[in-house]
Amino acid sequence: MNYAPTALKMPWYLKLNNATVPSVKNNFNDLPVVKKHFTAFANSVNSIGDMLKLGKAKGFISDERIQAVLNIDTQSHAGMNLLADVIRNDFWQGYSAHINSMREQIESRYLTNMPEGLKSDFVSIAQRNLSFLQISIGINQYATYNTDELNITITPTELFLTEFDLSKYQFDNRMYDAMFSLINFTMRHQLEAPAAVNDEYEWLLEEMLDGNDDVAEKIYQYWQQHNEYFELDVEEMTKALNIESLTDTIDDIGIQPIVLHVAAADLERKINNSTNDDAIIKCFSVLEIAGQTDANIAHLYKMAKELPTESLHHATDNIGDTSMCFHALYSFNSQQEYSMAESIFERTYQTGEEPVLKLEASELGLSFLQNYFETLYMKSLIQAVL
């Protein structure tokens, strides 16, 4: 699987597929003599310790190399170069190979006994979903919180929208609800969030409507009844709703922010209800029954039973003013969601911020990536089935 080349320039990094790591020797020699500690290591001493322990436990680093690291002089160039060599050539390469092997095993399991009619679409969709990512391992020098810390970063190469079109099940309420639950259950492990749940207008409504959700709900209901393209006569609407005092305010901010705010809250409640324990049990039951007559659904059900049940989003740390969730969205093909997505796309374009996620180089980081790849392939399978 080919990944987009990293845009980050690092003293050490290792892309997922066999990239080489630049030498760090010159970087050390260029440090001012007055610096008695090598800051990248001084600021990451606990991380380095955890990395060495994990490397030994997973077989990335031999006992001999571990012992050599324990005996180094951390004040010397020779000692630090040895530590850098162990991290670069033992830990990072071992960690990278482990991640890639883990991903390949998941992909192989999804392809095993998959109906032939699904395979071509599934592989194509999975490759497309993977192509949106770059996984860079090493020092992230562009993180503003600390330029001298060792990290793993997952960075989308571009803003994108994952669309799940459930229209083929619109006349089968049980299957529609089951697929809706499965999608939201799957996507909570991804770096993506529902388009309409990213409520960028909440602060605006707090200031302009004093957080009056009842008024916002009335406007939303009125909009639904009259014009879904935000082309309402504000004065006529406020008179009909007996909120004439807000005419100028609503005229200033427009109908769209209010409508999208309410739509976001409604969808968030719906998603939460669709992923509770009872909803997931019902979802799996529906898929199991449908799979008795549909080979594609049968395979979907089989793979869904292996989905992770615990989210590990605490393994990540958002960096920057633009939330990571605004850079990877999913929707269910509704007008409100497209309007929300367009707004987020525009705002992200205007700010020009690149999202960066920090992952711990630990068992927790591996667990997050295990869940991430597991659900990336489930996302691809759902899209292929739809």
C-alpha cells in the first residue's frame, strides 16, 4: 500500500513503507556548545524510556542494544548518537514494520471469504481511504506546543468528505436503522466526525440569541415547513413566530446558522441513541437475519462482530486552532449536512491550518492504530456494500 509522502521535515522520521531515515549526526554537531543537554531527549526522557521498554517487549530492540543504551553518557555526542541510532534503526523501524504488518493482517482478514462481487470495489475504496493519510513517525517539528518532543503524527493530506448513502434502504426501516447504527459505531474509532455534529455556530447563537434554544427550534421548524434553501422573509417569519424583537438580529446572522445549529443537535442525539448497547444489539440481530439471504450482508455482519468496542481517542491530542474533526467528515447525504460541510470546508481553507495529531509511541498508540485500521477497513466495506 502506498502512502502519500510526508510534508513534514524531520531529523528522524520513518514513513510506513520502508522509507530511509536521514542521518542525525550533523544536527547534533550543530547544537551550541553551551547546551549541556540535547533538548529533544531531555524533554522526552519518559517517552524514550517507554519506547525502549516497548521495543524490548515487542522484540524491536535486542537485549544487547538495550544494555548499550543504559550505559551511555548522555552528555556526550557519542552517547547521544548511539541512543539516536537505537531509536532510529531499532525502535522506529520495528514499530513501523509492526504497524504495517498489523494493517496487512486486518486487510487479509477482511478479504478472506469475501464475496467476489465485493472485492474489487472494497479494495479500490480502501486504497482511496488510506491515500488520504500520511503517517509520519519521529520528531514533529511543526507542533507549536513543544518543538523538541518525540511524536507520531497522523496527518490527512487534504480535507475530504466520506459519504454514506443509505437511500437503498429507505423503504426498509429495520435495515436503515441497523446500517445507521453500524456506521456511527464504526466511525467513532476514526479521525472523522459527522458533518452536522461539528456545531461551529453555537458561540454565535449564545451571543445573538442568548442561547435560547426554544427560539432556534421554532425557527428550524418554520424553515422546514416553508423553504429548505434558507430563502425566508425574516420579517414575515418573526411576526408569525411572535419574536419580532429578534428581527434585526436574525436578519444580521441569517437563517442558515440557526438551522444548522438545531440540525447538529438533533443529529448528535440521534447518533448517541444509535450507538447505545441496545441499538447495537438490535443492529447485529438485523444484520444476522439479513445475511441469511444476502452474502454481502453476511460478510458485513461477520466482520462487524470483530469491531473494537472501546474507543481510544484519548491516545490523540489535537494541535492548533482548527479542530482535527473539521478535516475529515462523514455525512448521510442530507442538505443540512452538505451545508455544514461546505461551511467547514470554506473556514478551513481560509485559516490555512494543517491538522496534526499526536500519538503516544506506546501500547496505547498501537491500540489506537489497531482500532483505526480495523474500522478503516469496515468503513470501506460498508461503502462497498452501499
